[in-house]
Amino acid sequence: RSLKDIGLDFYDDILEKKLIFAEVPDMYETSKSVSGYKIACENGRGGVFLGLMRGKVLGNISLDINCARCIIVFGIPIEYVRPREFLARTRYFKTKKQIQESEYVVYSAMKEIFKGLGKIIKRRDDTCVILFADRRFLQADKIAKFPDWLNKSLVKIKDTDLPQGFASDQASNTAGKFYKQTEYIKDWRKYNENDIDKLKKEFDKKINLY
């Protein structure tokens, strides 16, 4: 069967511009895939890595921020097959903390997402675009579980504290502007406060960004 037959024909569009790497059950093969992905990023070719929030890559393999210019989170990694330890935790929180099982399941899934993002975004000046590709991330109970550092960075609806939902073309345009602005800021960091002439020239060149 072709990729188109199983609804994955967009792979062909991606492959025209970027290489695709993926996490697989075999740890050795996954390690080779990660190595290939890093090489593709380092030599400027770039690539797309497909991994799992509860998988081996984010848990055991370090990915530098330079290999994660854009992170797309598809869905919420809710555990449908629940081991005994997980069930014991849900019973504990329900009995001792009056937290319902459904609420704890969502909390656990959101925690996995932010733990995974934290493995990539490590330093204060790390920058990348994060796209939450699921309407459920707009729900109040999901937003309430966002950590402060991420909540402050969400694109909000004007004059409200609600996150902004985007169509794919809007998200692409917003990401493009973000990349230009962050590159601009990085360029300015090359200068010190005494380089007035250099700063003025750079400002004149890139004033159109604002």
C-alpha cells in the first residue's frame, strides 16, 4: 500500500524539502536515527524527527535546541493501557486528595508533554516554536496545567488571557515572524554597548522587521 492509501501522503511533500527520521521500538535503530537527524541538522540540510512523548528518545537521548527549531505536539499522550503502579496512584489521589481518576489521567499526560519539552528547551535563552496541534489544548482544564514559563509564551487573544487558536497557514506565518525576530535579537547580542555605529547600521538594515 502507498502512503496516500493510508492517509500519509503528506510525507512526500515533506521529503521534497526535509529528511524524515523516526523513533522505532528497537533502541539501537532509534539511536542511529537520532544520529542521522543530528548530522542533517548540523550540516544545514535539516530534518523532521517523529518521536513519542512517552518514548525512548526524550527519556534517554539528549536533543540540542539547534535540532529543535520547531516542535509540534500531536494529541495528548493519555495512557489507555495503565500499569498497576499508575492505577495505585489514581486510587491514592482519589482517596487522599479527592482528585478524580479522569483529572489525574489528564494531569499525568500533560506532565509528560512538559517534561519532554523541558528535555529540549533547557536554557533561558533557548528559542523555538511549539505548536500544540490539538483543539483540546484550548480547553481551560488543559491551559490550567501549563507551567508558568510556557503559559507566558503562549500567543493570546488580544486583551484576554485566552490562548489563540491558529489555522495552519496562520501558524506558519506567525512562526516565520518569530524566527526573524529571534535571529535579529541574536545578531544584536554580538555587540557591546560601545559599538554604537555597528548597532545603528544593523538597526537601519533590519528596521523593517518591526
